[in-house]
Amino acid sequence: MKNFLKHNILNSIKTPSFILISILFETFVAINFFFRQQFFTGSGSTDLILFFSAVPYICIIAIPALCYKQSFSIYDDFIPLSSFKRILAVYLTRLILFSFLIILLLPAILLINLFGSTDNGQIFTSLICLVFYGSAVISLCGFIQTALSNKVTSMIISALILAVFNSAHLFSVYVNLPDFLAGLARKLSFAWHFDAAGKGILDTRDLLWLGAGSAFFLCLSNTTIQIKKGLQFSSSLKLHHILLSVISLLIMLNGNRWYTRIDFSKNKTYSISKYSKSLINRIENPVKITYYRSSSIAKLYPQIRDVADFLTEYASQSRKINLIIKDPDKDQASRTMLENYGIASQQLRTVSGTSTEFITVYSAIVIEYEGNAETIPFTMAANTLEYDLDGRIRHLLSGTSRNVNIVIGNGMSLNDDYGYVIPWLQSQGFICNPLFIEDPAFANELEKCTGPLLVLGDSEIKIEQAIAIENYILNEKGSALLAISPYVTDIENNWYITKAKRTNLVELAEHWGITFENEIAADISCSRITMYADDNNQTTLLNYPLWISLLPQQNSPLGMTLFWATPLTFTDDNKNLKPYLITSPAAYSYEIDNQSPEKLIETNPFVLENRSLETSTHSRGSIILGAEITGPLSGLYNFSRTQNSHIIIISDQYFVNSLMTGYIGGDTGDYRNFEFLTNALLKLNGEEELAALQSRTNRDTSLYKITDAHHFNTLRLITFIILFIVIPFVILATGVILNVKKDR
């Protein structure tokens, strides 16, 4: 059998069909990821789930072609092997060839790493799952080939069946299937079984289904051969073959009952952290977690399974946690309970025949402890679930709420200009308390508050309001995040930068040792924006150095974008200061032109695109754009003093402005600035461990390794040459060399 297997592999590699399949396989996956997913348009992602998800679609053609029956020698049929060993040898040959195809994807993955960081755990689990998928599909196609005598017919039917399997998970979207048929469609769908592996999780339910499926179809193939030879069923089929078929089928049907999940993801996002375990150990009385999950949403989205799995693992950490899963679709009392908690249903779009419908679904979590309750109104993913659970359980155990007091100090509107701030913070478990500087009782209202203070802008804050803010900080009632600058930008019109009307908080920060330079920072690591180039509505993509794209760093693990930020420097004698946000080493700055008060620097993207770096104030180097103050602090406007200050200052008042974040959000949304806001407020609230957990749940998939347009274009060209010229040429040349060697 060993020689037969080696003989088949060596001869298969030389065939023109395998060479063609290899080239087609590699180029299809690369084109789908780099072009269809718009990797090079500025919104590209290094998340490889979309890369690996393309494999099953090319397999519709590739695997039936691999399984197309070929005989490399007229003596093959006379090799003394049993029918099962022969089937097994052919199956292993095809599986090894398929593994060669998977290996051809590795150069593309290495090239993606030149643009950003990939998750090695995700790569490992995805490759393992793809091999199991190939095993199951190869055995299925082998069975079809064995059952049908016509080679072409078997290949066409195999391709059609694979096409159905690859889209089986979508049946429930277009047709209202009964629960049994919907469950069967999920079982048959590759996307359903690949969902966990695509996140970096090895789930035995998926591997057992695919592995047992392989064994089942191998046994069916052997049975079919025996029957076609005219042998009696009772005498030709050995007992262990029958048992293997039955065991394989039972494993496929019952693999969900006993399973385990191993988290290989980069940050162990789907594992219970030490912080969670220590928090759970503090629970003294029973905690009830109720997951309200609509059966209709469970039919449509495989990631919903992850939510239930993580909740189950979380609850298993303590006997005092009781997990209940309810279906509001079938229980009016559950819907009433959700309404009492203020949890609204969500609308999902479905297509049935020629009509479009919207279904009402729930995926909400209610946590109850000692008569109090916290809610997670809607969740569809498990990557942030641990952070959400821990934050709410922590508050239930402590009996305190997580407050944040919000002040807009630049004359803008909290509801309109910063409209995403409150909804975002509420979704993160904060109770938001907006304060208005126009209110004559502003100082009195602020004095009643507790928790961190968030101030966005300084230009409209008068001296009496600045005194109230200083008193709030120095009287040890709270910490503060101050997003302030001595300059303002006309963000809705021409982007001209002018001096702020008032700078009372800027002066307060300078009293604490932070100097706002008379410059605007710029960086080669910046946002790419789409601009209209002429009156014909022609657009062009420009690098805009004044919108700085910060690289991932300690206090911003995902990176973020700052708009027209001011460089900061520290006084030498203040040891309570340290940088909080810094630019890349390729940053520079433009000096303010006080002779032009209506336009302090040039902000036109077209002008800056063509301007030489020599016109900037300084040479390249890292610039501080955020600072942190801790420890003793004295007042500027009064004689108050504190020993335990904690203040974060960001020199950009627009970093969570709705208009500005909309520019960089694109179609998929860029929430990194809001993630930074959450992380900073958690630290100011004394929840450093929870802030660390929040950072762990996020992974940077941006193309942050790209420093400039020239670097980007060079890497793109290298990618095209390697994937679409070098690799196909090497495959073709290898096939030619092997065939020439064979002829000689």
C-alpha cells in the first residue's frame, strides 16, 4: 500500500490537471482577498477569516477535479490490495494533494504580514479545519465517483453537491425552514463549522463532524464496491466495516453532547482570564444569568453559538452562577420580562421568495444578584463578552455604579456633534451625566457629581467654569480626561485653524507642567481621505498628514486617529508627568503663522500632498500628543491641592466628534477612538484590570506597518509579482521539470 500511495502521489503531481488546479486555487483565493475584499483601498484588514473563507468556493471545482479517476499504469488494478486498502490509498493520495494546495496559501499569508499583524492562532486553527474539510469532501466525492460509473457525471454531481453544502447556512435566510431542517442545513454548511476555527478556536464538534463524515463515506465507498462486484452482503462485508459506519454516523449526530474548545487566538480572547476567575471567587450569593436568545437568530448566525458556549464556560467557574437560556420567540413571559428591563428587540432582514421581511429577534443577557440586575441589551459575538460580563458583575458585587460626567466646552452640541459618545459609553456600562456650561448652576451641579470628568474642548469655558472643574479635580472627587487645544478648526467648512476664544483649561494644564506648542502635528503615518479633484466629480485618494494615525501602543492597543493635534512638551522639574500617546518616529509639525489669524497653517490636503517636508518646523521624530498626570497637584485658580491626581490630557478635541469619526469610519466603521475613550475612562475610574481586559478583547487588524504611499505601492507591487507571476511560474516550471525527468 505504501508503494502504491507513493506511486499515485508522484504521478498526480506531474499531471497537467493538477498543475492547472494548483495555479487556479492559489490565484482565486488571492484575488478574492486582495481585490474583492478591497485590501488595497485603505480599509484593508489583516483578519484572515475572509482569506480562508474563499477556499470552499474554489473547492467546488478543485476537489471534484482532484477526485477525477485517473489510472497511471495499466497494472494498477492488478496490485494485490483489498478494496478498502485501495480506497484508503486513493483517499490519502487526494488528501495529500489537497494539503499541497493549502500550503500554496502560505506565501500570501506571509505577504499580508508585511502590511500588518496576523493572528498565528487563527492561521493554525484555520489550516487544521481546512484539512478536515478537505478530508470530508474528498471522501464524499470519492463515494459519488464509486457509485456512478460515468466519470464526467460524477464530477458534475460532486461540484453541485459541494455548491449546495457551501451555501447551506443561507437556506434559513431565504426560506422559513422547520427547526429540524434548519439544524440539518447548519450541519451541512462549511461556514457553520469554520466559524470557530476562523476566530482561532479548535472546536471538537466541528472536527468530529468532519472527521466522522470522512470515515462514513469511506465505508460507504467500500460497501458500494462490494455490492457492484456482485458479492453477497453478508459474506463480503466484514463486521468491523459495519461497526465503523455506524460509529461514524453516531459521532456525527451526537458530537454536540460532549465537546471541548481550545482557544489558540492571539490574546486568548475566548478564554476565561485570571481577572474573571478572581472576580467570580468573590461571589458570595447566587448569581443568575439569563440568556434570552431567539431561535430565529440562532438559525442564521453561527457566532451566536459562541455566545452560549462562552456563557456556559463562564458559569462553570462557580457553582453559585446559574445559567438559563430562554427563547423569547416561544415565551410571552420572557418578552414581557425583557420589556420590564428596557431591552428592545432588534430587526433583521430576511428574504423569502420574492418578498423581503423583517424578523424580530433577541440576543440579550440579564444578570441578577441580590435583587439587583444588570443587562447586556444585545450581543452577537463572544470576543467582548467577558469584558461585558465582568464589568456588570463587578458593579453588582460592589453596589456602585460606573459614572462619567460629560462637558462639551467648545460650543458644539452633545446630541449632534458628539452624538455617538453617550450611546457608546452606555453600551460599555457607563451611566452618563451630561453637564452644560450654559447652565448658571453648572458649578453646583458639578459639585454633586462623582466619577471621572470628560471635557471635550475649551474655547467656550469661562473662568468661573474652569474654577469649578479645577475644584472638582483637586477636591479628590474625581479624575478627568481633558481633550483640549489652544486652537479650533472649522471642521464643517474649510478646515481653517484659528486660535481658541478661551484657553482657561489649557492654561491650567500648562500650570501643571504641560506645554501646548505653537504648532500643529503631522505624520507620515496618517489617514487616507477621498477628495474631489475637479469639477467633474473625479475623486482622488490622498494622504492627509494632519489626521495622524497613531500606531498600536500601550494606551491605545488598536491605534487611533487624531485630528489637527497640538504637540505637547513637559517641564523638566515635574516628575508626575508621562507621555500617554505618541506618534510614529516619522512625525513632524507645522509652525503657527500668527500673521494670518484666519488661517494659522495650510490645511488644504492637495497643497500638503505636494509640499516638501523641509517646510515643516522640525525634523522627523516622535511627538507627544497625550499626557498623563498622577500624584500631587496644586491649583492655579485657587489654593486647593491633591495628593492623588489622575488626569489624562489629549491635544485633540475632535477625536470622538461624529463628523470626524465618520470621515475615517468607511463602510465598516472605525471604532478605535471610542475604544480608546472607554479604556481611558476605565483607568480613571480605578478599573485598571478591567481596562486591561478590554484591551485584550481587541486585536489590531489595520495595515499599520505601512509608513507612506511609496512604501504601500512598493509592497503592493511585490505582492502582485509574487502571487500572480512568481508562484504560478514556479508551479508550472516544477510540473514541466518533473515530466521531462520522467520522459528521460
